[in-house]
Amino acid sequence: MYQSSPRWSVGLASVPLALALALGPSVAPSLAMVPVDATPAAAPVIDTSAPLPDPDVLAAKLAAISTKGIGKVGVVVTTTDGTVLADRSADTPLTPASTMKVLTTMTALDALGPDRTFSTRVLDSGAKRIFLVGGGDPLLTSKTSTSSYKPASLQALAKATASALKASGRTSVRLRYDASLFTGPRWSSYWKSYWKGWEAKVAALEVNSGKLSSGRAASNPARHAAKLFAKWLRARGISVTTIASATAPADSPELARVTSTTLSRIIHRTLLVSDNVAAETLSRHAAISAGADPSFAGAAANVKAWASAHGLWTSGMRILDGSGLAPGSKLTPNALAGAIRLALADAGFTPIVDGLPVAGESGTLKNRFDDAKEAAGRHVVHAKTGTLSGLAGLTGYVTTADGAVLVFAELGNDSYSYYRVYDWLDREAAVLAGCGCR
């Protein structure tokens, strides 16, 4: 198999907000801010009779792509049945960044099913108190959205709540908000502190992906959601005298609710734009389903348990969160490729395959594969991206020029430039697309 290049170990400065969607950490736009095409990509046609690349020829072509300036690399290329065609430190655990979301979303889909939805409710406890109760809807918006994902909104919830209150003769309430579904800290101790201004905290009650209208992260996502809900209630003629955090009494009757789109659609968007808050939220729902603690630690342990149960876990790997933001997380290229093969083989994981960005077309790959050496990958590379300071990854599948579907995972760590890693990732994937290779 082809050999590694000399190691480099050079850091990288923090990333400007203007580049946040494409660079690391990925800061996904809320549905209220940026419309996203919700059309799933066409499923691959796996032709087992299509000619496969010769491993020696493929290895030589991949080895010819420079890794200068990238300290550590790991690559594996396989057929859909797991036959290895190329391997470069494929069992070496490296920081996966947002390619972690493949494991997180597969864990959630396996636990909850594609049609699972999440409700945000308003409960009536009497004494002029109503409770806004978060159900962990990662796509909840403030204003009703025209997005094709059809997210639930606080505006719609306020309309239904106001109607119910007026029907019982009430026009003044004290608002309480309840985000107790999830436990533990809202911010991971493994995340960089300088991300706090832009990267959202994780809460069971969160609106607009935890962002303010300025794009900055809300310091208290649940309270921010409650204040926006109060605004919509007032617009409907309901006076809100106080807003405070409290746990809703278990026997409180329901006044109104709004329900999210299905989990399959949530996963599509999570992978397409690399939504960190959604990934963390889904990892907690999966943890609840498994009887684990819906916290950073509990959710991460549950994803590890899922990976172990599916034969993907090996010594040295480490999962610290559900989004891949933690630089200390480690996965191997073999584990990522194994997850992609499972997604392609099992129709139950179709939403994972549908959600992978397409090179030159959608999501975090829309503006990638942008030069002549990468052009062969455009429209045929379907892959989850990952980016943090000084590192990047890409894992997915590609249809070769001969019609064969290949699975790949590439991770590059310890670089002086994420652009340098992007070039290496995209050019390797483009080589696969152009095969041939016999």
C-alpha cells in the first residue's frame, strides 16, 4: 500500500465567521437565516459487474497526490462489499471533525426510526401559569418558515396557544419555560472557548439553531426561545407578565403543540449543512431511547456502543461529542468507511445516504472540487465533510467512470492550512471518480 509522507505539525489561527459554513468549526445556518434545498440526492446504482480499479494502479495514482504540509493522513478505499483497494494508515485513529456526524445520525436513525418527530408543547398548570416545554426539536424556528423542510415554529405555537387561552377567557399569563429533557452542561468542556460567541449551546428548548438574529449564539438558548414565544403571544393579544425557568408539573394539561418534520428530513439537513446543534440534539434523543443519560458524556457513550455493536469500534478511538467539534475525538478511516458501507447496504439507513453533500452541487461540498485536478469528482462524489482548525476529513462514496461504486474515508490532521487538506481530500476523491485505474 502507498506510503505516508513526512509529518508536519503546524497550527492554524481561528476562522472568521464569514467562512464559518465552509471552514471549521462548521457553523450551520439556521432555517430562519438561509434556505436549503431539501431534495435528496438520487440513490447510487450499485453495479457489481462494473470493472474495479487495479489496487496497484490506484495506489500509485493516490500516492502521486502531494500531502506536503499535512502532518498525518489516513485513507481507505473499498468496494461496497468491503474489499480493500487502497489503504494508508486506515487503522490509525485521527480527529474526524464533522465526519463524526455519520456515526451520530446512524445511531439516532437506528434507535428512533425515520418517521420519529419531536414536539414543542405548551402546558397549563393553572394560576395563570403556562409552560413552554422543549422536546428537543433541532429545527424549531421562531417565525413560520417557507423552507421545504417544513419546520415547526414558535409563531404557529403562539397562535394555537392564544386561541386556547382566549377560548377559556384568559388574556394574561405568566410564562415558564422547561428545557429539562436533556441533562448536563450545555457547552462541552472539550470545545474551544473562543467558539462560544458563534457556536450554539445545546438545549432541549432551542430556536433558530440557538442563534440570535445577528448570527451570534444565544447565551441561554431556552430563555431566548421563551422570550421569542412571549413576543408572538403578545402579538396575538396575550399579556405575558413574567418569564422564568421552571419544570412543568407532570399532570399539567396540554394547551397546544407544534411538531417537527420527520427524523429522516432532520438528518438530511444535519448532514447536508453539517448542523452541530442538530447532531448533538439527535445524539441525546438516541441516548434517551437507549436508557442512557442525555448529556454530552451519555450521548457519546451511546454512539460508541452503537459503533461497537456494528463492528466499527477499534482500540484507540474516542468519541467526546455528537457533532465532531471536540478535537480530542478520534476515529479511524476504516470505521468511517464501514459506516458508509452499512448505510449503502441497509435500506433502513437511506436517509444517511440521501443527506450526503454532493461535490459541486449541494451543502458543504457545493463550492468544493473547484479546480481542474478535482473536476472529475463533481456531481459523482457524495460525502460528509469535516473541518476543524488545521484538519479536515471526507467520507462517502463515489461512482467511477467505469460505473463502479467505491466507498472511501480520508482524514488529514496537523496541517498549516485547511485549504491544503481540502486540496488533498478532493484530489484523492477525484482520482477515484476518474478510474479507470487498470
